[in-house]
Amino acid sequence: MRWMVLPASVFARDAQRAGESVPVGRSGHAHALMSAARVFRRFRLELCLLISLVWLVEADHHSVHEVVNAARHHGLRTPALANSMWVARAALRRVNAQWAADCGPGRAEVQSEQTGVVRWCTVTYHA
């Protein structure tokens, strides 16, 4: 089964005006992931966006625009008419900055005094 975007739809027209690729439409998988992830206390929409991008764009299921559009539908705030790649890179920078802030410079792990959970902070992401 292959989904088709209706050329006259608002989604398709907005994407065309912005020069974005829309092979199949807003990502239902990204929508499902972002909906399900909300049950977790530390839900991070930007992290769900990045996971969806790696999963769905890399597998050629969706374009960056389609996944970003699903995140916008869930409340991701972006500048009007912002390019989807710019939005993805900005999300990566913010998640990376938060990760670095949680871990602190030069620290390999952080242990929560409340929970005793050790969190390893050895991964670096580059935008």
C-alpha cells in the first residue's frame, strides 16, 4: 500500500511554497510515538522528533518535513515558515545542550541523589 498526498491539500500547498519534500504526508508513526511518549514523566518532544527523524527518514518512509510537521502538530514551536532541516538541527542543538547541562563538563556519569540512578553521558551529538 502506498499513501498519496492530495496536491490540493493545505499540507501539500504549504510544503510546495516552502520548497519541502512531501512523498506521503504527515507521519503517522511519528504521531503515534509522540502520543505514546507523553505518558512518561520526562517527555521531551524534541527528543521524540529526533528519534522519529533517524528512524523514518533514514528508512525512506518519510521526508524531514513530514516528521517535523507531525511534531508541530504535537506542539513543537518553530518560527513561521522555518525550513524543516533548520528545525531538526535546532532540536538537535537543544537536546545536545540539555544533555551536556545534565552531565556537566568533563563528567562521564551523573547519579541522581533522589533515585540513585546512574546516567551515563558519554555520547556526543553533532548538528
